[in-house]
Amino acid sequence: MTGRSAISAQHRALLTERLLACLGKDNIVLDVESQRPWECDALPLYRDLPLLVALPATVAQVKTVLQVCHEFDVPVVARGAGTGVTAGSMPHPEGVLLSLSRLDRILDIDPLARTARVETGVSNLAISAAAAQYGLYYAPDPSSQIACSIGGNVAANSGGVHCLKYGLTTHNLLAIKALTVEGEELALGSAGLDSPGYDLMALMTGSEGLLAVVTEVTVKLLPVPQAAKLVLAGFDSVRAASDAVGAIIAAGIIPAGLEMLDRLTIQAVEDYVNAGYPRDAEAVLLCELDGTEEEVAEHTATVSALLGELGASTLHVARDEAERALLWKGRKAAFPAVGRLAPDYYCMDGTIPRAQLAHVLEQIALLSKEYALPVANVFHAGDGNLHPLILFDAGNPEEIRKAEAFGARILTLSVEVGGSITGEHGVGLEKIRQMPAQFGEAELLLFEEIKAAFDPALNLNPGKGIPILKRCQEYRALPARHRHD
Amino acid sequence: MTGRSAISAQHRALLTERLLACLGKDNIVLDVESQRPWECDALPLYRDLPLLVALPATVAQVKTVLQVCHEFDVPVVARGAGTGVTAGSMPHPEGVLLSLSRLDRILDIDPLARTARVETGVSNLAISAAAAQYGLYYAPDPSSQIACSIGGNVAANSGGVHCLKYGLTTHNLLAIKALTVEGEELALGSAGLDSPGYDLMALMTGSEGLLAVVTEVTVKLLPVPQAAKLVLAGFDSVRAASDAVGAIIAAGIIPAGLEMLDRLTIQAVEDYVNAGYPRDAEAVLLCELDGTEEEVAEHTATVSALLGELGASTLHVARDEAERALLWKGRKAAFPAVGRLAPDYYCMDGTIPRAQLAHVLEQIALLSKEYALPVANVFHAGDGNLHPLILFDAGNPEEIRKAEAFGARILTLSVEVGGSITGEHGVGLEKIRQMPAQFGEAELLLFEEIKAAFDPALNLNPGKGIPILKRCQEYRALPARHRHD
């Protein structure tokens, strides 16, 4: 895939033998059919099979896998729960797929320091579940939080509905432990707010498994808010809903979440889970306020009044916790709901300045006509983090081509209006061609140099995340159907 | 200082001539007496004079200075307001001191996006002043905020009283523009919450001028809280005050600020500004609550009740804004107040887990006796970010030696209890010897490699921030791929 010459049968047999000896046969998956669960992440457009899948159960075993792979000079692709949507953890055909899902122990919850120290494979939601007994929780909440691992969250610098108020993964970390490609231990960050030296923890966060393999994460916990209210507002146009997003922020309120769904998404969600959204609206906003009882009451009144003035055609505050949960269920089920409308969907992740929301959504609607592919929009409106879902049929090569070209146009547009090609999903394999639209030569060269500082042989997750200009195999290595040259 | 051989008189004359031609004589300071204002930062224990001081007024001029210095292969030390306390911007005797104080324009305030885009030399407080008309402010608030520059805040990843609730500089940035040592432009971050590629903006933040020169910063602004209340509590022991810090946090409250002052500091402050602290207390806590009126009222009641239960000997809520300002004035004047007690003080900056507060303060008291040097403690207790001020006389070489040894013991102790050698002040020249106490070989080697990726000739602020272990023969003996010469 990266122009790397194929590993010899003999070399492969030796590598396999070594890993079997170190990990035992229950922790190594060799045959192709058993490897299928690991062939792709949640972007099944891209799939491949590795030399083998390693399933270490301890950090010591992870270290061994890395040391052996280093000795054999083969690629290693680390994988958490495989919920990523950019093919970032797709296996390398000449390398080892290092699954970290068995490292799922919660090591320590400290209610006084308000921290949780957990192994890399622990799911995002499991942290909050373990902290609940102390009235604490972990704030970043990707839609996949029931499954996605904290190590994967670090790799992608994941966001979520609540990141508008509480920040991304990088804002909620205190320390990480990681292993270099040679298997050396790194301890980054500290129990304090800041650390000396370059901020390697922040550098690791969002680095998509290219720099080192995270084995342990210490996160900040927050007190569960006393109260939360959800305001639902329907609008007759996407522009009116977009303007309302700006108005709420401009009113000096930071909602705990501020999400938008467009008409196609609303219909899909209602058909799927009956969340109670107004079917006649062109766009729906969900605005959550949290804090003390009084603060929430005041902000709910302010937001409701504002949305009314701005022409909301529907305006409703969730009556109780059950209704609030149902309204959120609709949002959280939006991806699978839209997934029922077509054989496949392609989720983009451009992030734009809030003031550009209406303009960019209108442009996306025009592009949808141009490419003759429907698009459903459901996204973190408060953050300006778009998630257009382009509907297509992966069984039709022409539709794959069109969907990818449409997606690329959205990303270029995001950069043009001052935003970025990804808000929280990462670059992976999917967006690597858009990196030169985002960055100039100087930045791309620094990316390469930093990669080389950690991983000079380019064995960690090769071909993902950053284009290696000096080599340029990555592009050639893309499966032919994804190349547009 | 870095073993660099002295620049020849001819080379120096040529360099000076080129910079004079590019910047004009009003923007270059050559004679020694005129250079005195730049010979040290706020840690006057370390001082030196540069080849020359350059005072560019535009980014284009900064670029020229860097290009010329790169051509002449001379060190460049970038300096904001010179308020740092680790000798991080002390001039290099063989290099150019690049003052950025004339880049002080506020370029844009966007109330909808809640951002401010400013030049690097703009003072921290000037950002909030400019944003005030929109009801917004910039949250991180170093004690030196009236003077310190935003570029310096980025270099140090500065904190402040309000960082417990609102985060450090790194948590409040959206984008930066910088120039590499060669004068190439870097654009890092974006108007969106996240960016693809490695997080070079986070890497730059706290990098102490070693990687590139920041020229422009886009920060997040926050709505000015509706209300704020300050609770003052006196305690009969440092341990009781320390325990109260943990109890407030454990009660699920995140104060906007939670500061502690010990007996010596209280006396010094009262003698200096009459802030109204209880002179008979062994320790004082200042706990600020902010938010909506109702939230603040509720939290103030909770905190007051808690502090009463925990044995506060004095308990008082500031009656009005005037008294709140006076109580804060005492905290903000604590350094100069303590400065009146001895010819000099040496401020440490270790950060420790909150649970270790009482233990570490007791150890510091014992060390104070061992070294026969008084110490005053005034610090960000909620963050566990200590600021012990060791009193000594810099006119007495033995006292300098003792003060530095005492300081080193505090830093080692901070690391031993799971904390770090610096919370917000950076490493500079002062703490570079403690870096191996904090980091292992693997991390230190990565720091070096990252430095080399940005600045292979080690010309940006050499000798500061990170120890360069592998220069000279060892470095030259490295395989070519690790060498950047």
C-alpha cells in the first residue's frame, strides 16, 4: 500500500512465530476469515487485511509486539474500537494490526483530584459510568461513545455534542503513557495543569497513531451538572436556523450542546425512532443548557425568547428527563437513520466559522444538485463542525467517484471560508489528499520532520494522517478506485 | 553559554549594517547602556547583553530580521514584554534580541465568532479591554497581565488565577501565525475548534521561543460572567486551609479562582496595601465564584458553609465590587509586597496534585529551616500550582547558592509527589537542570528531535527550555537520519 516491497514468506513466518511465542495463539489472529472484523473501520469504502492481528492483553505484551515489529521492520497499525470514519485504523497489508481492545481496565478514579486513569481500550462511556458514583463524568462525548475507546479518542482528538462548552479531548487530558515504535515508554503530561518541555501530550492528541501507541490515559473529570434542559426549535429555512445559532452565542450563552438537523435528517430520524421532531421544519435546532437549577432556568428562558423572536416555527422545552433523552436519542440515532435512506453514506467533517454556516449549507445544497446525490446534514452547529452525509451506492463505481468528488468540494469550501477539513474525525486515509489544501509547504514539511523524529522508518500507521511529500507513495498506493488522476 | 564560538568583529559589523539598512537606525539598539532595559527578564539573577536589540514594527520587518540572522547563522532570542521569571528571554551574548513589543495592534474582534485576532506584542489585558464593548473577555489572567504580551503568554503557556475554571493559554487559542527561524510563514490552528495534522499550535504553546517566532494570535473570548463573589477564609493552620481546598473541589464546585496565602505573605500584603486579610491567620484562602446571579449566590452559600464546617477562623464574603477588588489587589500585589521583606526573592513554580498540598507545604517549611532562608507562599491552590518565594540577598554569593539549592529541592519534591517542575512560568534558563528529574531519556531525545525539526542550527533561544544532550561528538556520531546539520 505504501510502495513498500512485500514481506517475504520466510520473514513473515519468522515474525508470526515470534509473536505466537510471545503472546500465545489465543492472542494472534492469522486466518483471513477470522480477520474480517478488523478489515475496516466505520468507513467501509476502504478495507484491507493485515499480515496478522495481535490482541495483547497487557502493556507488556503491547511492548513486545512493538519490539518484534521494529526488529522485523514491519508496519504497525494500532486500533481501538474501530469506530473511526476515515479509514485511520484500516490494516496495512504488509503489517501487523495491533488491537488494543483488551486493555480495558479502569486503573484509578480520584474524586479529590477529579481524575480517572484508565487503560487505552476503555470505552469513553465506561469512564463516566465508573465516575458516576462520585457525581463526576468525562465530558467529551462522541456519538460513538458507548463503543469508542479513550485511546482512539486521543488519536482523533475526538469531540462530541458537549465539546462546545467543555472542549475537545485535548482539553480534557492530564497525562498519557505511550510506547514508541521501538517499544520505549513515554510518560507525557502530569497530574498538574501544565508540564515543562514541549507539549508532547498535545502533539500526540490527534496524531492518529502515527507517532506512538497510547497505552494509558489520565483524564479530567467534571461534576455532573445539577440540571440540564433541552430546547427544541424548528425553522422554515436553514438560513434562519443558522442565524439563530449565531444569535444564541452572541447573547453571551455557551450552551452545553447546540446541534442542527436538516429536513432530510429530520424525516429519517422520525421514521426511525420517532423522536418528536417537527416533520414540517426545514431545520431543527437542539440547544442544551446545563448548570445550576437557577442558571439553567434563566438560560432556557433567554434562549426560548430569542428563538421565538428569530422566527422559530416550533419551540418546545423538553418536559422531563424522559423527553430530553428521547430528543437526544433522535440526534444520536441520526447517522443510522440516514443510513437507511441509501445503500451507503459518506460523512464529511469540515469545520467552519459560525458566521459562514448559512452560506456553506446553501453551497452544499447546490453541490448536491450538481452531483445528483442527496445529502443529509446533522451537525455540531455551535462549533461550526459540519457533518454532511452524502448518500450513494458503493456498488456503483461512478457513484463512489461522485461521492468522493462531492466530499472533496465540501472540504475545499470549508478551507476557503476559513475553516478546516476536519473537526474531530481526523484525516486518516480518506482526507490525506486534502491536506495540501489546508496547509502550505512549510507546515507539511514540519509534519514530516515530526513524524521522522518519532518514527524514522515510517512504520506506525503508514499512509495515514499526513502526506509524506518526499515519498509520495501514499497517493500511488491508494486503491485504484479512489485515485482521481 | 552554549559553547558557541564568538562572532568575529567583521561578521558582526556586516550583520549590523544589514539590519540597519533593513530596519533603520531607530529600530536597532547598539550601545550597551541603551541595551540595559533588555539585559534580563523578571529574574534578574541572570543577565547578559546581546549583539544588538532589534525593534521591528511590522511582521515584514520581523521576517527580515530572521532571514538576515539565518543568513549570518546567529542566535535570535524573541522577547515579548520581558515579564517572564525564568530568564527565558534573557539575551544571548552572541545573538540578536528580537523585541516584539511594537507589534501591538488589535487586528480584529469578532463578537459572533467570539474571537480576537491580535499581534503578538498586544498585552493580555488589552485584549479584554478591547473586547469589553461586546461583553466579552479573554480568560487567562497572569498576575502580570497589565504588561505581559499575548505572544509571551503563548511562549510560556501562561496561566493565572482564573485558569482553574477556564484553562491555560493553550485551552484558549484558536490560531497562531508564526515565522520559522528561516523567516518562513506558518499558519497553525484554524477558526474551527480542531485542525487536521499534528497539533503544531499546541506544540508551539509553551515552547519558550525555541521553535518559531509567534507574530499573530487568535484567541477565544468568553462572555463576561453576570456576577462574581469572593469568599475570604482565614485558617489557623496551613494544613486546614489545604484540606479546605480539596473539600471545595470535592463538593462539585469549580471556583473561578482559588488562591492561598500563608502567614508571611499575609503580613507583607497587609503592610503594603491593607487588603483586609486577617493578620492572625496562618493561611488565607480566596475563593471566587462566577456565573449567573443565582448560580453565584448558591455556590457562595455552599462554599461558605463548607469553610465554616472545616474550621475557618475568619469567614467573609466581599460586600461589594470595591471590596472584592481590594481583596484581589492584595493577592495581585503579593509578589511586590513580599519583595519588600528582603533584597531579593526567588519564585518557584512547582505544580502538585491537590491532595499533596499540605504535605508539600510542610516540607517547604522544613527546608526553609534547613537552608535558613524565609519562604513566603502565595499560589493557585485550586490548581496545585505553588509559588514559594524564597527570600535572600543576591549580594551574598552564599545566599544565591542556598536559594538555588532550596529551589531545586522544591522542584524535585514536586516531581516526587507526582507533579511537575513548572506550572506556568516555563523552564527558561533557570530550571533546565531540573528537566532530567522530570523526564526520562526517551522524552528528552524527542524534545531534541523536535527542536531540530524546526531549528536544526539551534539558533532560536539557544540554551533555554530543553537540555540538548546530544550535541558535539555524540550528536555527530548519530546515524545521518538523526542529524540535522
